[in-house]
Amino acid sequence: MNSKSSTLLLSQLSLTLARSRATTRGIALGRNYSAQIGAAATAASPLPNTLQQKWESAHAKNPAFAVERDLPTPKNRKREIGLFMVFATITWGAGSIIAFNYQRMTSTPVTAALFTARHKDEVRETLGSQLNFTSSFPWISGDISHLKGFVEVEFDVVGDKGLPGRLVLKSRRTGKQNGEWKTTEFYIIMADGCKIDCGE
């Protein structure tokens, strides 16, 4: 074998070894890169839905977890409480006024005065029969006090002729022993100022 052939054979053998080393190194780098990508994907991948749901459910049902959570700061409800107190006061006041007015409307002095005036001849001639309140729930002005012994009320009335009037009744108790009362004023005043006496 001559020197040229020997040199050519050595060159080919060196080239083959170099290519083999490069291929082996490339395969190793590829494997390492694939392993790194797989590990990163495994670390970044979320828990399966079932495990995530079980984890949330377990923490939601755990009293210790609920206690340790940061609770939201309660809102300042001074304004709401103030509005509620104002509304409650107005409602209570209106209810009290309506209740007292109903007591005066259904009291004995008012119903007796209306009944007596209804049967007066002059009242029937002027206002007509069926004298009654102007509404189903009239406003009774004044006050009635059996304890102090006085009646001072005024309320609107109307008969079947449609003419409105205002009945005025004022009475005082003269003696505590026998319960006698003295009527000082009892009349119906018309819109033109004419008074119709309803007393005896």
C-alpha cells in the first residue's frame, strides 16, 4: 500500500469519527431539551378539574380556613340607620295621629252630637236629612278629655242636599260626683256664616 492510499484512508476515517461524534452530541442535546420542556410543562400545567374542585371544596368546608380568611370591612351604615329612624318616627307619628283621630270620631260625644243634629228640624230644612260626615274618615279637630272633663270638637258635615257645614260642640263637666255635663256651644255653621243652633 503506497503512502497516498494510506493518507486518504486516514482522512476518511477521521471524517467518519467526527460525524459520529456530532450526531451523538446532537441526540444527547435533543434528549436534554425534550426533558427540560417536559418538566417545565409538567410544572406549569394546572391541576385536573376534579382535583381542583376537590381542593376548593375541602377549603370551603373547613371552618379553620373560613376563620383564617380576611373578612371584608363592614360598610358604614350610619346613613341607612338614620334614614330608618326618620322613616320609623314619621310612620309612628302618623299612625298615632290617625289612631287618636279615630278615637275622637267614634267617641260618644261626637256620635251623640251628630245624631242629635240630624233630627233637628232646622237642620233638616237647611241641609236635608241623612246628616253625616263629609267622608268615611273625617278629621275631628279639637280634643276630648273625660279625665279633665271637657269636650271641644269641630268636624265637617253634609246632608242629602249637598250643602256643607261645620258642626261645633263644646261641653264641660259640672260635677265629678254625678257626672253632669253642661253644653256651652252646639251649632252648625254654614259656608255663608249662618249658624243653626242644635241645642235644646
